[in-house]
Amino acid sequence: MKKWMLVVFAGVMAFVLAACNDTAEPTADTIEEEESELTAQEVYSEALEASEEMESAEVSMNMQQQIASEAESTSIDTESSFDMQMTMDPLAIYQEGTTKMMMDGEEGMPEMGMEMYMVDDGMYMYSDQIGNWMKVDNAAMDAVNAMDGQQQDPSEQLKMLQEYTDDLSFEQSDDEFILTLNADGEKFNELIQEVMEESLTPEMTQAMGEEGQNALENMTINSMDYEMFIDKESFDMNAFNMNMDMTMEAEGDAINLVQNLESSYSNINNVDPIEVPEEIENNAIEQQ
């Protein structure tokens, strides 16, 4: 899992190489005494090292998503807010939050609370709608763990991404480096396919099933924007925001997905081990 995260992190950070000998442009309110002379290459190296050493973190996420079917002229809007704790070794996640859905702009089901544990023997999930804890078969976890075997070379990711560097801005505030990427979706499509071909193991491909594989093969990125905020002292990632617009062809229907994600990171390397409470383990309903 950490290998996968590092590849993604290296991929996004690689865009700074276009300005590898330039310092970050100060924002309008940056105090001169707080300006850093570090180059983009130096920030990249420090941030990558910090990400390699990250063993745990807390993440707060707010996500808005719309899925629209062209053939059926329908759309589903989802608003979600989650707080997550995660550890890398062993890989474990605890997540709680709420989700609200609307169909064609009209109120759908009421806001629903959700909780989830993902640990080495599977996933335990609870929702207000179901009213019980459920344990999901470990096949999904096997696919996640398969990512851990990826031996992707970040330097190869850098070479792959260098042609996209003109779309990046490299700025700084008093306490953060700010990387912003706004790029035409056309530039990403070939790149996304290359990354997937390099990254997906046979185990992961099998877990996706034929329908999932077909969806990925017929996926088009219309636009994708990133914002990444790197702490000037620790070089940890403080926040990551993403706006994405993509289309997938499935069974003769074009499905458009628009997603806006805002996330913030805290308590890095200070999260306690995550364990499923005994009561949940003993009473969860197993789903195969």
C-alpha cells in the first residue's frame, strides 16, 4: 500500500521538475522573512523522503460527486464528509462520517452515518440504513495488499510526466509550499492508461472483474485539477484537493462522473494502532 501511495505522490510531485532550478513564487501575503529559497527539485526530494517515512496519519475529507447517465438522463448527487485514521504497517484504516444522496436534484434518502474498519482480515462496515455491522470477505483486502508488492520506480514516473510540467504553478505562503496543477484532460488520458498498465497486478485486475476492467479501458479524463500543500518545516503534506471530470463508456451508455475532493492531513506518525473492537468482531454479519 505504501508503494502505491508513493507512486501516486511521486507522480503528482514530478510536475515540479519543469522549474527544478526555480524557487517558489511568493503569494501576495507572504512575509518576506518567511520566503524560502528552496528550489522545486529540493522541495520534491524532501517531500518524497517525508512521505516514505510516514507511518500513520489522520485525514479529514469532504467530497461532492455527481454521476450522470446520458442514456437515462438521470443523475445522482452525493455529498460525503469523513474522518479517517490510517496506519501503514500494518495497513489498517478506521473511517467514520456521513453521506447524503439526491436523485435528479431532489432530496433522496436522509443523511446516512457510516463507519468502517479495514484491517488484515477484512472490512467491517456499519451504516444507519442497514443497522448492523457487516464483515466483507477479504478479496478486496487482497487486492489492496497486492499494491504493496509494486516495485514502481519513482524516477520512471518522473520521466513519464515531464512533458506535462508546463501546467504547474509552484508557489509559497508563510508556512507552506503550494503546488497547483490545472491541465487539459486530453493530456492525462494516455498518461492514466500507462500508469494503470504499469500498476495493476493480476490480482488487482481479477478483483475488479470484467465490468470494472471494461470501464477503465473506456475511461476518458475530461479535466483534472490538483492542489497540494506541503509544510515548509516537516515537508509533510498538509492538504490535498482535487477536481476531476471523467466519462466512462459502459454497455452502450456514457456515464459522466464529476468529483470535488478536499482533504487535510494531521497527527502524522502519531496515530495509535487500529483494532476492531471485540464486540464488533463477534457480532458482525459475514458477507461473502
